Amino acid sequence: MVNEAYIRVWQKIDIELMKKHMIISGDPAGDCSNCREIGINISNTKICPNCGVEFKYMATRLQNNPSQAARMAAKRSDLIMVDLSDYKEALARENAKKIF
């Protein structure tokens, strides 16, 4: 019997690369983190219809918890699920470094 669970895992990653390839999910549509295109179908869109970037990561504006992660992964098993608050915090740190 396999005991699987969704948990947060910390890993170093290029935040600018993630930003370029992220779709941020709302309900039922999402938006491209690269160009801010809105209304993207999160169920099956692999490439942003506006800027043409390939989506590799997905975060949600909905409550982040293991059951939400499972629902997201069921919809888009081809994408790496990312905690939106972690992503925003890392992006803010990177933007602050550019100022100073």
C-alpha cells in the first residue's frame, strides 16, 4: 500500500524562470504571470494565448491546503504545483534586491 500526501517542499529555484512559466489559477479561469493575460482556461491550456509562453507551474488564489493541491494536480498533472504565498514572498525578496 502506497501512502502518498501533498506537503510543501522547499527547493531552490530561479524565481524569474518560475514567474515566466506560471499560471495563477482562480476559479474557473487563471492568468499568465508573465504577461498578465486573464481568463485563461486552467483545465487544458498549455501555452499562453497572448505571449506564447509554455506553462510549467501553477499556483492558486484559492485556499492553499492539501485537498486543494490534490484538486489542482488532478486537473493539471503536467504542472508543478506552487504555494502562491511562498511564490509572492520570494518574488518580493527578488524585487527588493533590485532596488538596493
